Amino acid sequence: MQPYKIFAVKYAHHADRPASLNFINPDPHETGSPLDYFVWAIVGPDRAFVVDTGFNSETAQRRKRQHLRSPAAGLKQIGVDAAKVQDVIITHMHYDHAGTYDDFPNARFHLQDKEMQFVTGRCMCHGPFRHSFEEEHVVGMVRKVFAGRVCFHDGAEELAPGLSIHYVGGHTMGLQIVRVWTERGWVVIASDAAHLYANIDDVRPFPIVYHMGEMLEGYQTIRKLAASPHHIVPGHDPLVMRRYPAAERGLEDVAVRLDVAPRS
């Protein structure tokens, strides 16, 4: 089983964010709690997988996020051509994980059955659920189903030797995480199963949630799948960019390597 390299590519930032938006029952002494926005690349000797596709500058402007670069442009800086990517794993369909489809014209998209049920079913009749999705992202994914470009999964499945997806739910009905074999062991890309290290380390759940019980069980699943707590990569924590080394010189604020040990 050949080890993969893993890259976190930062494409956007939300600086002016209170802790109350990141934790249920936040510590009243906490103030700012910014988020970074990532897509991830899993690179093998002859194939690259991309995890999530982010959002574009128009969505960033509407949702008051700082857009730094397109996900495709960030991927290009680490040598991954979005136009040549054949497999994209969509962890869930929230706006910050499921846009910019057109930059991946030759990809098939891997999605959990339950996530498509979620975004096209009765839950979207409710504003609090709808708020985190973009209508065009959902419609675009439906069109890809009819074009034969969506591969649905029901639970855990190995996509390639050393790379598997695992249903956890919680944050959304069909949220999935990704387990990857690397030279340092099994790394888990948690995506929004744990936005921040503190969500999982201190068991302080994120407040946007479909099912709290599944979210808490998801923390346990992540711990079981990862080689150690240092092998868990949260979905939005700015500490990721500080703890891991740059993909190469000059990319310190663009992309970091997750297949090597973190600094702390």
C-alpha cells in the first residue's frame, strides 16, 4: 500500500467571527474565533483525489467572507490541475464545501446517499437548514447525477488502497470524513465533523447541527480511525496553517503538508 501525500489548501478566511458561532454554550470570556476555509488534495504516485470544492468570490462577497484565491488556483500552486482531477470527494453540501464545480470538468463526485436526501428533501423547507446551502450548488449536483457524474455511497467505502470515506452525519444528514494512509500513519480529514481542534479535543460541539448525538458519536469515530490525536485534521481551524509545514517555500499562507508530523 503506497502512502499518499496530503495538502490543505487555504482559499478563504473569516476574521470577524465571535466564538458564539463556533461553540454551543461558549465560554463568555472567549472573543474572536476566526475560521479558515480549505480544500484538500490527496496525492498518490499516479492519481490525485480532491476533497471538497469550496466557494467562489461572488459567494464570498454575499456571505461576507474574505476570498483569497479560487480553490482551483490554490490546487494549481501545489501541482494539481483541477481540470485533470478524476475524483472529488464532497464531504457535505454546505456552501463552503460544494461550489466551483465547473473547475473540475472531468471529475466524478463522491457523495453519501443521505446528503442528497438531505439537500433535496423536506429539511430544506426550513430556513435554518437552508441557510448553509446554496441553491445553485444543489441544483448543479442534481444535474451531475443526470450526467452520470455522481457516485453515491452508503456508509464506509474504500475508494482506493489506503483511502476510504466514512459516514458520520451530525453536522449534516450525510456528512462523511476521509481516512488516508501516509508515511506517518492513518490521517483523518475530519472536514466539518470537527471545525476546530477545540470542538473535538474539548467536546465542545459546533452549533450548526442536524443531529447532536451523531455529531458526538462522530468525534469517537474520528478518534478510532486516526492513528493518534495528532493525526486528526479539523475542517476550519487556522492552527492547521501554523502547525504544519508549507507545501513548499513561498506557499506558507497557501498550502501545508498534512502527511508529515505537525509541529505540536
